[in-house]
Amino acid sequence: MKKVLSILFAAFLIFAVSLPVLADDYKDDVYRFNDFTGTFSDNDAKRLNAAVDEMIPGLKTDLPVYVFDSLGEESFDEKANYFYEHNGFGYGDDKSGILLAICLGDKPTFNLYRFGTAKTLIDDKEEQAIGDAFVSDFASVSYYTVIDRYLGNVSFAVKGNFTAADADSTKDAEKDTAASGEENAGDLPTVVDNADVLTEDEEEELSSRIEEIRDKYDVNYVILTGDDNEGLSADGYAFEFLKENGYDSNGQSAVVFYICFEPGNRCWRTATRNSVYKKFTEDVINDIDDHIEPDMKAGDYFDACLTHAKYVKNIVSGKYRKPVDRTPVIISLLVGAFVGLIVGLMRLASCKKAMRVVAPVDAHEYLVKDSFNLRDKQVYYLYTTVTKTAKPKSSSSSGGSSYSSSSSGGGSSSGGRSF
């Protein structure tokens, strides 16, 4: 028994002594993806942070990412170095690491910084190749994809020589993943009726129409109802639903029609993510709202969803035609009428000046004196009719439209009204 206890005690001492050594490799409780601009969603930030944590032990170097929007009085290098040195980053005794610093100010700027043995893990040519790939991706894909590809390229560089071909292979791998995701896109629900305002037959009808849109036009479209935004705005809840359930993953275009029945916040929103957002402008969403508002007011939510689906199909297929704005035509007519009136008055004044004016003569001079005598000067009205018309009152309507859009992080737009 004493021998067993001695062995256990010795094992405990060895484990206790080894803990500081293991802890010195790197601190796994440090948050390595740091976005101080609010550009990345919480979900995307968590995913990127988890990806970095997973890569560190295999590469034996730290990979923090620092996103900010202004330099203040510091230089770019000073800000980046201070951030790395004062936030617990670094792997091993020499605090090896590769820091990606991105400033998303008026003129976006980025730079790579190598610390400790990371200076020898990748050379200057590899760093340049990673930077070139970063610039190319930055101008063409979402911010999340830019960072994800960057991490893959760094992994290539640390494990071996990194070239432009490696960058292309990273993109090819993403395409394969995206293709796999497209195969599974059919598994995503098309109608999520959390508020229970649609019948089973109505859900089936809507699902068949939405599946047709998904298959033909490569857009993840979903109709969502609910009565609890979980502390978020209606827009925020709609966007979070798309992200949490993978509708907009891998840069996939996504559209959600969200009908919110939250007490005191009854509204509907059309929210879009990634490239399709460019088609859903303020005028387009406002036109959709004009056509679904009567059904929403009347409580005919199924008909409103059908109308919304019809518009989404026309928009993503390119068949949608914007309503004609008659305001310029009306303004042109009014301006033309005003100009015509001015020209007419000028012409009339010119004609008057050309006329020969004869001295006025009193009408009595045309009568023979004492030949006409009007004795009775009374007037009799035989009938009197009085009519009254009520003044029309302005009709009341639901809350006005609201719209917002953003081109960052793949792009998004949203709009809707209250009811």
C-alpha cells in the first residue's frame, strides 16, 4: 500500500512540475481573433478564434488577428507591436507568433508581423505571397472568407514553401466545400413558422415555390415567423437566423422574409445577405412592402407570403421591373405650363401695346333722352337650394417603411414596415 501511495505521490509531483512548462507553450485562454470595429458578427468571430486555437499546437506558433479602425497618435507598427506584447500572445519561450493587423479606416491597410522563431518559419518571399493573396481576396470576397483563406495560406507557408499555386489550391478547396454545402442546401428549412400562423397545406405550397427559387437561381430563400426576437431588433434577429443556420455560409446569397409578432413590435422585414443584396435596394423593398401591406393588415399572412415569393422570384431572375417614377413627368408638365403661361402673357402684353385705344364714351349717350324709364327695381328668387359636403379626412396607415444596407462583410440589406 505504501508503495502504491509513493508512486501516486511521485506522479502527482511530476504532473505539478510539468504544468508550468506546458503552460509556457501558449495561453489557450487568450482570445486571438480581436475585432474592435464590429465588422464581424459574434458567430464569425468565434469561429475564426476557434480556427486559430486549433492551428497553434500543430504549427507551434501563435496566430493572433487584430482588427481596428483608427491609429490615433501611434504609428501602425507601434500599435501592432504594443497589442502583441501586452495581450499574452506568443508560443514557447521566445513567444513565437505571426500577427495580422488590419486597419479598416478610410483607407484599409494591413501588415504581417513575425515574432520569435516565426521569423524563420516563413521567409520574406512567402510573406509577400501571403500578402498578395490577401489583397486579391480583400477586394473580391467577404471579410470572413479573407481571414479564413489567410489562415490556410499561413499554414501552407509554415509547413513548407508557399507559392501562388498554394493560394489557388486554398480557393479550390473552398470551392469544393462550397459545392458540398450546396448539395446540403436542400436540407435547410424553407418555412419556419415559429408563430404558428400558417396551416400545413399553406406551408407545403410555400415550400414548393421556395424550392423552385433555390434550385433555379442559387439563392437560399426562407420564410420565418416568430414572436420573440431574443433581445435583438427585428433586423438583427433575421440576420442572426441566417448566420446561425448556415443560409449565408461560404458567401451564399440568402433572403429571409421575417414576420415578427413580438408584443409591441409587430412588423415584417425582408433581409438579404451576400451578393443578392445589391438587387434588393430601398426602392425594390418598398415596392414589395406596398403590395404585401394590404394582406398583412388584413391578417392574410399566407397571401402576403405568396406575394413576397413572387417578387423574390422576379428579382433574382432579373424579370423584375421597377415601378415608373412619374414625378419627373409631372414636374416637366408643370414647368412647361408655367413657361407657356409666361410666354402667353408676354405675347398678350405685346398685342395690347399695338392696339389703338379710343376715348371711352358713357353708355347713356347712346340713348335718346327721356325715352327709357325703369320704375320697378326689385328682383325675385323663385327657388333656393343649399348643399353641404363633408371635408374628407386623411386615412391612417401602418408604420412607415425603413431600410438599411451595408457593403461590408459580403453585403446586406433589409427593410420593412410595422403593422
